[in-house]
Amino acid sequence: QPFCDGTHKSVNEAQGTKFAPLKVTPEETKTVYFCGCKRTAKPPFCDGTHNTLTGSQRAPLVTAFKNYKVLSTEAHSHDTTLLTVQAEDEKGETLDASYHFSWKLGGKTRPYTPVAYNPATGKATFLIKVMPGGAVSPKVKDLKVGDSVELKGPSPGEYYCEGKHSVVVLLGGGSGLTPLLQVMQDAVKEQRNIELHLLYSNKTTKDMLWKNEIQKMRVAHPEIIKSVTHHITREEGEGG
């Protein structure tokens, strides 16, 4: 941050997004400040928006990797790994919903969104899809309890409501569910005055992630999680 390291290429390939670096050509000699809160209206430069942030939004941007120890790891589905790690100094940073960590393995870095995170202990749980030929995810699958990995974060994204919306539709597919889970968990935990509708798409039923946990959340908090719709694009045995 703020310089591009090429991570957007693998993200675009895996998720079908179109992230691209923002090229800046200096036209004069002067002192400038790059945005660190990711909420500026004049990217990539700071416009002072950070001065208006409150609470955990003001947490400092984490810029260095540190060591985390693997506490547990298991297969969650045929192509996803569920694992819990903890910062070796047992300290974390607090942020609102919408954040991710950068993982570094084998000299490569990739961003992953935790499905659970405790800033008081630095403990985080990730649900990571193993991408064949991927730069990092196959190595994640090979991790064992007690192994040490380098993580940087949490890094903030765009917060989903902050009082702006009363109804939010969450759209996601496959492992793209993880940031949506953050939103749902935050809304339930903070008892936010909001209605959430989840539309979750997968190729087959065996690709569905966190199904039981989502159902439990829906049953326990129907006033917030108003609807959950699963969309299957190709069931087992079908060719397209």
C-alpha cells in the first residue's frame, strides 16, 4: 500500500472482477499524501476523509506482515479448507465489517476474507478455496497445525451501511460468500436496524459453503436476515 504488487491479476482471474492499477504521473514537484483509509474521493491521494471516521474505522492501516500460528485445519468441502490461525503476539486490530488479510506463502501474496476474527486475541478463521495452479491456496491446503504463516491485516474495505441503507441485498457465489458473512455477522452482533437478503449462487450443491451456519443465523435472527436464496447453476450429472 499504496503501490500495486500485481495481486489484482489473480483476484480478477479467480473472481471475474476487473480491478486495475491506478496510474499516476507526477506533473510537478510537491509533497503529497496517499490515502490509507481507502475512503478518499480523490484516489489515490488523501482528501482528509480519515478525519471524519469514527470508532474502529480510525484503526491504523496495517502495513507489515507478522507471524501467525496455525491452530486448526480441516477440509470444509471438496475444494475448500477451513483453518484457524492466531497472531503469535496474540494482538489484533479492530475494524468494522468489510476487511481482509493478505497471506504470504512461497513469496506470493493473496488477499483472503476471514469468516471469524477476534481482535482481542488476534485469532482468525478463514474459509479458502483451493485454486488448481494457484499461487497461494494450494500451499494453504498443505499447512499443518503448528506451522507459521505470514499475514498482514486486517485491511479495510468499503463498509456496507453506516446508516446509509435500511435494506441490503447480498449477492455472492462460491467462496465469494466470505465478505457477505462478515456483513451478516456484524448486523446480527450489533443488532443493526437493517434488513438483509442473501442470494448465494453455486455450480452444484456440494459447492455450497457455510450452509448450516447461515440457516442457524436466519432462524435465530429473522428480523435481520430476512431471506436466504440458494441458486444452483449446474447440478451433479448435468453438462451445462
